[in-house]
Amino acid sequence: MTVLAHRTDTVTRDALAVLQPGFEGTTAPAWLLRQVAEGLTAVGLFGRNITSPDQLAALTAQLRAERGEVLVAIDEEGGDVTRLEARGGSSFPGNLALGSVDDTDLTRAVAHELGLRLAECGVNLNWAPSADVNSDPDNPVIGVRSFGADTHLAARHTAAYVEGLQAAGVAACTKHFPGHGDTNVDSHHALPRIDVDLGTLQARELVPFKAAVAAGTKAVMSAHILVPALDPTRPATLSPQILTGLLRKELGYEGLIVTDGMEMHAIAGTYGIERGSVLAIAAGADAICVGGGLADEATVLRLRDALVAAVREGTLPEERLADAAARVRALAEWTGAARSDARPVGSRASGIGLTAARRAVAVTGTAAPLTAPYVATLAPVANIAVGDETPWGVAAELAALLPGTACGVYPQGAAAADVLADAGDRTVVAVVRDAHRHPWMAEAVDALVAARPDTVVVEMGLPRAEPRGALYIATHGASRVCGRAAAELIAGA
């Protein structure tokens, strides 16, 4: 009986070790600290958990007081996807902006500075970068999160990002394997499918991941996508052929494999999170990301118990679970050693993010200097990865440079007449995001330019439409510094 009890306890601790749950609040709840003490080795943070660098540093210290080596993960891509600066917008441009500059030294420097800021706050695993090749410009979930549509450009910048981030002591988690760029469905809502042949996958989607593996990425995140050329029945997150056969054996990757959020509908709506988690570990994943929407102790216990039950029933080999848990603990040990190089909070201020954003701006046309323009932000519904809580645009930045600037936000369905009625005689600055994917937005901009040829147009998403307006500015992203770079150009036009 003693041997059986010891075996059960080991399995339970291993089951806890492979989970990366989230939680509510800006301090660690009692249940989370209890689970960390019992074997939980990783925690995921979201915008709801962060108010300031000092608060975040206190939170991570609270977790490490319970367990010295714990992975604290965050989805901090910079650019449009930020958790560290969700309330004000990121101090760094995102991948598309960096790819448009195409200076790998700049990408490496931006990732390093971002990594230092995370390390200062006690975060040691970043679910970034996105290595997806954005081959479908209508992709609703990747877009500016990709370095671009060119495979080799995406590969060299993925490698540079990994190197810069990990030089700061923060583990990179390259995503979304085997590539989410050629999809027209958001996996938060449904299961995307990529119908291309194996040769195309090898020549396009897999190249940036090979570069990340060569650069030493400590983690890779799987995608909830169906790729029939690799596995006709199971999405990548649940596929032994993709995770073990392709990523482990063919690409020679030996680090941590993390799933994308298991509560996303592509998994939760088809397999359920308990069965999905068991299948993912069995397929070769090492860590289960959950907590973006489900963030309580009950979820952690449900997943722990499902994994333990699968081992007892023989549907999940105990050795596979133990191997997964060992990889999680090994990464926690690596970050523990790297953390000693982190600087104290607030020790450094850097303008590398704004510098990069300025270099990424592309301008067509000319305009006379403006005095008190009207900024009309045509706002689409944000995808879940970006979130709708993070401010974006140029209004606040332009108002700081041009006192008297007025502004309005126009949701889906708004027309040019609505903007013109509010703008009066002011010059209109029309701010859009992926206008090529939103017919109502494109129609409004066309009508504005027809009515007011002096209109300034700022595209903060993927610049696919023809430049229009007296001055057309493409920022290649909607982070705060991208807005600042555009505002500087408009104010000094």
C-alpha cells in the first residue's frame, strides 16, 4: 500500500506540474498558492492580473515565496497583443512593424528590451514570438502579429526575437506550430483548417519554426488547427504525428511543448478541455495552457484529476506524463538560473520601441501642417488575442502634440456622413485597422476622401488597400508607440 500511495502522489504532482492555469485578481489567491505548494509549477498571467510593474513584481515574488522555481508565463508579444501594458498600450511595436523594417539587429534589440522588462517583474516565460507566415491577408487572428508574408523574412526575425528575448533570461515560446498564417478562421471560435500539400508546408509554414529551433527556443506553442497533409483527423495540439513525429523527431526539437489555450472553442467545443488535455499530453505536449477564460481552482482540479485518471486507466502512459512534467521543471530551473541577471524594477528607460515604430512607418502623399484636426477612429471588433480593453489609435498622441484636437470613435456600420457631421470644418484624420477586411470601413474612408480630399488616412493594421487621402500613413501595428510615430508625422506634416 505504501508503494501504491507513493506512486499516486507522484502522478498527482506530475499532473499538476504540466498545467499552466490563470487566475483572477492582482495578488495570488489562496487556492493558487496551495496548488503551487502541492506541485503546480507554472502560472499564466493576463491583463486582468497586472496594474503596474511594481505590483507585478510583488505578485511574482508572492508566487516564488511558495516555490522558488515557478514558471510565470505571459502573452506579451508587444504591438497589438500586450498584457504588461494592456491599460495604456505597448511601448513596443509588434512583429509586422519589425518585419517591415527588416533589420534583425533591431528585432533582437526590441525583444531583448522587452525581455528585460519582463524579467524585472519576475516573468520568465513569454508566449511569443508568433512565427506564423501571414500568407492569407484576410486571416482574422494573425495579421500584424506576424513578421510578414515572406517565409524567409519571418524566419530570420523569429530567430532574432528568440535570441534577444532569451538573452534577457526569459524563455521564448515560439507559436503557433505548425503555422497559423494560412487560416481564415479564428481558433478562439472554431477549428481552422489548412488545406495545402506537404511540400508547401515544408517550404513555407515550417521554415520559421526550424529557425526558432536552431536559435534555441526554450518552448514551442501548438496551434489548434487541422492540417490534413500532416494529420487528417486531429488538430495539431492533439496530434502525435505533428507534435512527436514532426516537431520532436523530424525537426529535432527537445524543449517544452505548450498548448494554446485549451478553453478555445477549437478544442473545448469539440473535445472538451479534460479529454483534450489528456490527448494533448499523450500526443507529445508537455504543458497545458488554460486560464484565459477559465481561471479557478475547480478547473485546475478537473484537469489534474482527468490526467491522473487517464494514467490509472492506461489511456495515458505514466512515463509520458512524467516526461512532460520533467520538461516543465527543467525549464523552471533554467529560468531560475537566468533570473539572477535581471535588473531591479525601474532601473532603465529605453526608447528602442519608439525608435523602431518610427522606422516602421510608411508614408504616401503630403499634407499641410494641421492645427486642430478631427480624429475619427473607425473601430472594428477586436479579436480575442488582442482584446478590446487595450486603447489604440492616434487620437491621444495627436492631442498631446496639437492642443485642440477633437476625436470620435465609430463602430461597425458607421458611415462617412456620421464623421463629417461631427467633424465640422476640421480636417479629418481617419484611423482604420485592417480596412481591407471590413467593407463598411473601406466604404467610409472612400466617401470621406471623396468629400474631403485633404483627409489624412492612418492604417494601423495590415496595409492592403491602395493608399488614399492627401496623406496616407501605414504604421504596421496599433501599439501606443505606433500611434505616437504616426501622430508625430501628422503634427509635422
